[in-house]
Amino acid sequence: MKKQFITTIILIIIQLNVFGQDKIYFDKYWEKTTKENAHFYREIEQKGNLYHIKDFYINGVLQMDGHFSSLKNETFEGPVIWYHKNGKKEVLKTFKN
């Protein structure tokens, strides 16, 4: 019983680290890269069966805010908003899968 509890706690901590507010860095072509070569970064937070995705320009200005139903295929779900570099809303699209 105690072993199962410890294992569960460890799995929760790992999941929080993977799907918490970790940053993934992208170059200007949206290929994964290092922080030093990045033009954008992404924060991912799991919310139920969806992933809340926030993409930022490297200067910290929000570039996109929405949800993915699949991280692997980057499948949008629900409203997604893209922003200009100056922070003004560019476009809002709603996706339904």
C-alpha cells in the first residue's frame, strides 16, 4: 500500500513537470531548438483531456493561445487566438474535431 502511494506521488510529480509550465523553444521555422537560437517558445498545461498551449514571441509577447486535443499531431480544439508582435489580436478561429 505504501509503495503504491509513493509510486503514485512520483508519477504525479513527473506529469506536472512534463505538462506544467515547461518551455519548448522554436526557431523562426517553428523547428525545436535551444533557448539561445529561439524565436518563439511554448508553454503547455494539461487541462483534462486537452492541452492549453500558449506560444510566445521570444520577447515574451503572446503569439497564440488555444488548446490541442493531441500534442503529437498538434490538433487544435476550440477557440484559438493568434496575436501580432505588438500584442494586438490578429485572428480568432474555432476548431471542432
